[in-house]
Amino acid sequence: MTSEQTHPYRTRDDAAVTAIDRARRDASIMEMVETGEYTYKAIAKAHQLTLPAVSKIVGREMGKVQQAAAERIRAAEYARLLALREQVVEVLEKTHYHVHNGKITKIVDDMPILQAVDRDLRISEQIRKLFGADMPVRVDHTVAVQFTINGVPMEALR
């Protein structure tokens, strides 16, 4: 492996780069990419990196940008769902009287309470989906199967 194919966190002269230097370098690379005036080859040359190293850095930084945007959206949606849940709690805490033929009866109406509980369950479901709590769990397993054919030696089958 030549010094030009070294680890992406090392320069071409193989000198170690500190975390702070790496962060500054990555920010500089992203600024160059954002201008659209530089090719990856020019960026690699300017930062004494290999082309694959620049590509890896740009990909990683783009992932961070997308993740940050997703986290902001998730936080805003969570705040909205919590506000809805507060409204549901207000409905639950009120006394609801039954009105029949324009007259208020002394029977307390449970329907708004049941509807509020149903709405709260829907909000809870959305919160779980938002944070991935409802994602199916992937289970990997390996199964070994052996076939036996009566009357035929195993060596003949191989």
C-alpha cells in the first residue's frame, strides 16, 4: 500500500491528523464541494488526500447533514404530538354531560372520553413510529439440513 492509498485520516506524507485538524479539513472540503467550483480531484490535491478519501469524507459529511435534518424534523413532530396529547388530556379531564332532545341529562357521557383515549392511543402509535420503537426485530438464524436417501451411499452423491 503506497502512501497515497493510506488511511483517509492521514495525509499523503503519512503524518497523523488530529481530530480538530480533521474536523477543520472536513469543513473546508465541504465548503469546496458546496461552491461547485472544484472537482473531487482538485479537492484531493488541495488537501493532500486521495480521491477515495475525499469521496468518503464527503459521503460521511452528507450523512451527518441528512441525519441532523431528520433529527430536527423528528423533534418538531414529537413536539406537535405532545401538544396534541395535551389537548386529549384536557378532554379526558372535563365532565361531559349527555344531551338528549335539547335537555341535559344527569348521566355523564363517556363517549368523548373513549374517543379521547382512542386518539391518545393513535398519538402514542405515531410517537413509537417516529422513534422506531415499532420497527420489526430482525432475527438471523442458520439451519443445517441433512438429507438421507435410503439405498444410496453418501459418497455417491458427492
